[in-house]
Amino acid sequence: MPVQDDKDLDMNQKGLTFPDGQTQNVPYIHKIGVPPKPDLLKEFKTTVKETFFPDDPLRSFKDQPKSRKIILSLQAIFPILEWGRSYNIKKFRGDLIAGLTIASLCIPQDIGYSKLAYLKPQYGLYSSFVPPLVYAFMGSSRDIAIGPVAVVSLLLGTLVRSEFNPVTEPDEYLRLIFTATFFTGITQATLGILRLGFLIDFLSHAAVVGFMAGAAITIALQQLKGFLGISTKNFTKETDVISVMKSIFKSAHHGWNWQTIVIGASFLAFLLVAKYIGKKNKKLFWVPAIAPLTSVILSTFFVYITHANNEGVAIVGKIDKRINPPSLDKIYFSGDNLLKGFRIGIEAGMIALTEAVAIGRTFASMKDYQVDGNKEMVALGTMNVVGSMTSCYVATGSFSRSAVNYMAGCQTAVSNIVMSIVVLLTVKFLTPLFEYTPNAILSSIIISAVIGLIDIDAAISIWKIDKFDFVACLGAFLGVVFISVEKGLLIAVAISFAKILLQVTRPRTSVLGKIPMTSVYRNIGQYPEANKIPGVLIVRVDSAVYFSNSNYVKERILRWLTEEEDDLKATYQPRIQFLMVDLSPVTDIDTSGIHAFEELYRSLRKRDVQLVLANPGQQVLDKLYAAGFLDLIGENKIFLTVADAVHTCLPKLNHEV
């Protein structure tokens, strides 16, 4: 490292005497440069790019011949064309095992989830045939397993049942299900095409944790109908916990079936033990994966040989053996039902997207590869649009199946294709075997599956980290459990937005002090050892200054000044002569923000206090210059750092002393 000679030191440093009489060498103070005149078009392009194309999706197209660009375009739409070129028998072996494993899990789950949506069993199986095939060609995640999920099935069934009764109006109910599925796909694909994937991030993680836990309890309570053998006509249509519990206890004397309870409780215990074994020993992941199908086979055989269905044990009954009949003619494209399907589709689509993208990102991070959120939305949307035309209802990524898929060693989305083929063969040849499957076992399978949606550890972590986040979590949970799934979702969104608004309209501000033996200035609340500079108040604003918070920022800075002056008067210390505002965290400012700083400047002049700014960013500095604010306060009142500002102002204070 070269040694600086005395002459250089003299040029870069000067002597400065602090109020206590000590002299320090002050480094050369760099002058803030006048920013170049901004290029409006360039600035607009940059803003649009960072908003809608932060991942620079066209980067790979640069300097490529036309033929190569066509290939890259096809690969962008169908990722299978890219990774399929390196596919080999070793990868297929892993995908085959994973596909067979998740198929054994999805078949009984699909039959159960279809009942959550008040649909016949075959529609759940249909939804694990066509959508996974479409996703395998268009999706970018290697690990996600596609099919119906409990939360979306419950939400869809609840919303559509509020419009049509699935028992007395089965045709209208089914048509609205397909219409909602169609608009779910349209919503998802539109968000992906328009690069609006960031919208799903407005539903915070805490709100999702609370919503999922509430939905899990709601689903489990709904399954008590099949678990206890209660007739559908004697069970409430409401989903809140109070209505469900009233309905359960009201039917206790004449509606419960002890044979059904024995079957349900026995196999629920078996499923929970299997899940515990798989959780304790990761190598035995296949135990909880095959447990549902094993339960279905054993319970069906038991009911068949004992004729328990004649003793009041409800069974699935005959399942249609047709393969996904076309349903385009059943979708509402006009009238009031079109608007109903559109509204329901948007709600179901957002929840399905949130779950699928979160699952895809989770497993992608575990395998260290990237998942394109917007491509995922297009893939999910396309598969649901196609699914609505082939007798499917809303499908998305299933966490339980995806976890099994991951642990079973899947390599690519081919595992979804394997699962689809197994489901196809099941619908075509094996559905008669499910005729005597008791509804109680399906309830047990669903209850054991949704227990995993209750993440107590995450809730505790949220409480420890951020109390307001916990309020969002708790609000979503209570809304789902005590009101309804739809209202709980609205509460979750409302609280998430409320948090954003609170943070935007009430940004944090802090008083800074100098860390001893350094030239660093930090929050005195965080660093109690930091020293205030006599005659100087340094305030930092920790947010952009917009119309929504500009007045609050101005008033809060003045309040800091008033409080500091009161403390100084009480201890007979010199008054404040300089108020320095550290703008380093301020990423942007608008006209309202500049107007607020102008008012702050005038208020300080009346108090005989000088306003000084430190470290404004380029965008902030551009706007301050354009507004003429620096001409108002003087360009000699703006500095590169807080330390520069203090070093410049201290000689003036020394002179007065």
C-alpha cells in the first residue's frame, strides 16, 4: 500500500476544532455534482423494464439468428423442448418411480377432494389427467405435482354452492364449476402474459399461513359429516365452526352411524401413524405416500365382504368410466352466470396461483434452479382453460404430492405424465373397484392431508418476528374459521394491504448520533453509545417521500426538533442551529414531498435553524434540482455524507462559541 506524503495530506485534510477544544483532521469534502439532465424516454423504458421485466427474459435472444430466435421462442412457451433434449433413461427411471408414487397418493385424494367441491368422484380424477399433461409441456418446475387440492376445492364448492344447489340443480351447478375453472385459467394466464405476477405478492406470507390453517380446520370439520355418517340433508351448508358444530351435535342422537365411525377412526389412526413414520425417517417417504391407497383398498374390501353399506355405511357408488368428456358447451359465455363464474374464477385463481408458485419456488431453491413465476402462471392458466373444456375443475400445485414427488426422486415434469397415465388407466379400467369405498375413508384421507396445512411453527415464528404480521395471520385464520372461506380470504387481503398502507403513510424516522472513534452516524435508539453533536440535530427518513406521507414526514421532523429543543433548554445547553436530514434511505420523492420540504425550510427559518441535506440519491437529487429546491436552500447546504455536513457546520458553531 503506497504511503501518502505530507504534501498530499495537507491537500486532503485540514484542521478543525470541536466545541470541546479538541482538534481533528477533517478529510476533503466532496462537492455534490449537478446531475445531468434526465432523459425522459430512457427513464420511462427503465421503469417499465424493472416493473414488468426484472428478469430480462429477452436476454438470450440478443445477437441470435432468426432461426435460433424461433427455437428460443418455442422453448420459452414449451420448456419441455429445452430440457427434453438432455433427457435420458436414468432421469426416466426417477420420474417413473416418482410418478407411480404420487399416483397412488392422488387417486384416493382426488375422489375425496371432489366431494369437497360437491362433485362426483370422476371429476376429481379427470382433473389429475388433463391438467398435469398440459403442465408437463409448459411448466418450468421439475418437482411440482399438479391436481385438485383441498383448499381450492373447498373454496370453489362453497362459492358455487351459494349460487346453485348441487343436489336440486346439478346441471347448473356443474356448468358454473366449469365456467369458474375457465375464468380461473384466463385470470392466471393473463397475469403471466402481462407480467403481473408481482400482484400475488400482495397476499403476505403471514396471511397465507393463517388462511391455510383456517381452511384446514374448516375442511376437517366438513369431513366430520362423512366421518360420523351424517346424511347430507341433515348437515349445514355453512362452513363456519359454530354452524358446523351445531349441526353435528344436533344430529348426534339419530344421525351418527357407529360402523362408519369405527371405519373412519381406525384408518385415520393408520394414516397418521404412517405420516409420522415418514416424517421421522425420510427414507420411508413411500409409507405415507401409499397409505391412502392402502386404506382405500382395505376399507373397500371390508365393506364389500361385510355388506356394511346395508347397515348405513355410505359408499362412493358407481363412478363413470368415460375419459374426460368435452365440456366446452357447458361453459356460460353470456348472462348473469358468466359474471358469477368470472368472480369466482378470479378468487379461486389467485389462491391457486399463490399456492402453486410458493410450492414451485420452495422446491426450486432446494434443487438450486430457477422457476419463472410468469411462465408458471401462463402454464397453470392454460391447463385450467383446457381443463374446463374437458370436464375438469380447478387444478394447481399440491404441496403433499409435490413433497412426495421430490422425495421419490423426480427429475423432470415427466413424473406428472406418468401420474396422468396411471389416472387414465384407473378411470378406464379400475373405477368399478371403488364402488364400495366408504365415504368415511375419504374423510379420513382428507383430514390426515389437511393437518399438514396447519403450520404452528410458522405462526410462532411470525409472532416472534413481527407482531403486525401475526395480526394478519390471526385475522385470516379467525375469518375463515368463524365466518367463511371467502370472507377469510378478503380479511387476509385487507390486512395485507393495511400493513402496506401503514408502512407507506407512516414511515420510520430516527435521530442519528456519531459512533465514538469513527465518522459513522447511526440511530441513537439502536446504538445508545452514539453521541449527539452539540447544536446539530440529525434526522434520517427511512422511506420514499410521497404525497401519502409527506405531511407526516415534515411534522415528525419538526416534532423531533421541538423535543430536542425542550431537552436542551431543561439542561441549559446551546440551542439547535442546524437540522440535517439524511436522505440515503429515500429512494424517491414526488412534488408533494418537495412541497413538504419547502414548508419545512420556511418553518426552520422562523426558528433560526438552517436546513441541511445529506446523501440524496440520483432520482431524488434530479427532482430537487428540477424543482429549484436547492436554489432555495443553497447548494452549499447539500452534502455527500452526514460526516461531511457535520465537518462543514462545526466551524461555524466554533466561531459562535
